[in-house]
Amino acid sequence: MAPNENHKWQFKARFRRHAFGWRSQPAIIRIREAVTEIKKVARKDPLLAAEGAIVFLERLSPALEHVDSSSGAIGIAVNDAIEVLVPVVADAPADPETHDAWLERLYDAYQEDKIPYIEALGDHWGTLCASKETASKWADRLIGICRMAWSAAPNPLSFFAGSTNCLSALLAAERYEDILELLEIEPWKMWHYRQYGVKALAAMGKTTEAIRCGERPRTERQPDGDRPSVRGSSAVGGTRR
């Protein structure tokens, strides 16, 4: 069953490339309005709402490119929107073909998000996959690139923008040993990645090891300003099926 392609989303006209100036407040208002519009549709037509969420997330970063993000307010608004919209997509009663197409579109938007604004999607990738089988397929697709990129560090051009997606998919697929093996070669010792090791160990019932992993010396957890972005720009891109 495909979503209604004739539905007119009000937010689409407001989220064009470079639609907003430098002020963040108008953009924040429009983001909240779009989320409200999608949630309202979800009450009656969850499939259509999921399609709307995909369209919105595809348009978000291009529309916000010129917005001043220095205060952090716009980033918070975007992350709040993602938190609301991820279950709208993940829980929609879509057929496998439609769901796979949604994931492809989101991954393309994620790879093209250079600011970045929608990088939080990476941490939700396992949820967005909606099944262990789909999560495992995405993990298979990304893990080789992630290994190659991390093994090539500290060359900055080796940074892979799908690393978080890979870890999130591995966690959803319950491939805990793969997470731990991958983190052994993670070059920056970033807590953003290391947290997946904690979650994997906890899921395996290794509580003591999970606590120990979570209590790594702070020197291994660089502040955000002293580490590369978890998205970054990279010569190592994603692959398409």
C-alpha cells in the first residue's frame, strides 16, 4: 500500500532550499508547525504521515543552510522534531518495498547534510529499520566501509559519515560482538561511538564490563569542540544498493 501522493503538505512550500534567512526563530516556528501538521495526519493516516515525515526531513537541511545556529536553539528544535518523527516512520504500516525506499531517501539526505542538522538520524537508524532483518542488512552494507575508514585514521579524509548508522543498525540487529569488534579500531575513542559498546555489553548481560566501558578515563572522551564531528565531510561515502 502506497501513501497518498496527491496530499498537499502545507510545510512543503515553506521548506525550500535557502528558505530562511539568518534568524533562527522563524525557522524554529516553521519546524514546530510542520511536526504538528504531520502528527495531525498520523492520527488518521499513519502511512501518509510517514511519507510526510520523509519529505520534511529531506527538505530540512537545505532550507536551514543560512540560519545562524550559534545559539544552539535551531539544533534543539531539529533534534526534537527528529525524536517525534522517527517513530512515525518506523511504526508506519508500510510494505517492505516502500519502507526500503524511505530508508534510501533518508540515507541520501543524511549523506548530503553537510552543516550538519539531521545527524541525529544516525543514532535512530536501528529504530528506523523497524526490524532485526532490515537492521542487519544495513549493518552489512555499512560495516565494511566503517572498518576501512577507521583503519585508515588518523587521515581526516577517511572519516565515514555512516559510522553511527552502522553502530545503531548493529545494535538493533543484536549483533553485539560486531559492535565490540568495530569499536576496538575506532581511532578517536569518542563517547558518541563508545556508548554503543556500553549498550552492547549491557544487552549481553555483562554489567560489570558495561560499567567499566562507560567509566573510561575522560581523556578518551574528547569534548565536542576537540573532536571531529560524528558526521564530518569525508572522502569515504556511502554505497547504494
